[in-house]
Amino acid sequence: MNTIEEAKSGRAKCRTCKKTISKDELRFGLEVENEFSDEPATHWYHIHCAAAKLPIELKEVLNRYKGKIDNLTELNETMDAALKSGKVKPTKFPHIDKAPIGRASCIQCNQIIEKSTFRVGSYRDPKEGVINVNIPCGNSRVQHKRNKYSSMSYHKY
């Protein structure tokens, strides 16, 4: 579960700015799937870095957090600005977004997904192998099998 806590030591580094998170400084922990264990891993962020990069996840945790947070209004402004910019990457699958560049290709039909075209991103669970998913590709709606080596596949929408 995502969390906010005081850093227990000064060894963790922020995943955004790569700077050390000082001991007793508030930090945001994002729980992520661990490829090497059944237990999830935690990625740590400075609170202000998480506000810019992960505003949706941080807002959820801030609503549960009972402790005092300095500059809360500044954090809320940063989160709102990040959400309005449209540059926040989705962390939950499946999701729909606009292709930021024109290099991705559809896993189903192998066509290039043009810049600013809507696409659907889906996640493949490494434990289950190939998963069949109904996703529209162009004008057709067919089942497809994703590449067993890809962790995320994009589809034209």
C-alpha cells in the first residue's frame, strides 16, 4: 500500500530527482510489483517530487495521512498543475493516453501509432504468460496474444 512516512535513515534516494532523502524528512512510498519476489517493493520519492510526478497516487495517500505536512497548499497546487498539464504517466493498467511520440507500434497489427493518437496500454502478468484481451484496433475488434517478453503493449484506439 502506498504510504507517507518519515525517512528512517538518510540512505534512500528519490526516484525522480535521484537526491538522498534526509533522515526524518517526509517521503512518499509507491508500492510496485517486484519481479524477484512475491513481496512488493517500495519506490521512495520526496513529497514535492511525487506531487509533480505521481499526483493521483499522492492525493489518495494524503487523504489518509493524519500527520502534519508543511506547505500543503503548495503541494496541492503542484498536483493540480501536474494533472492539468496532461503529462502525468498513468500507473494503472489498462489505461488510455495520447501517444507522446510516433515510435510505438500496435502489438496486434504492427502499425505505427502516430503522435497524439489515442492508444490503450495494457499490462501482461509475467506469471500467467500469454493473455487474450479484447481491444479495438482500428475498425476491428479481435482477440490478440501479446508478446511474452513485453510488459506493456500499446494499441491503436
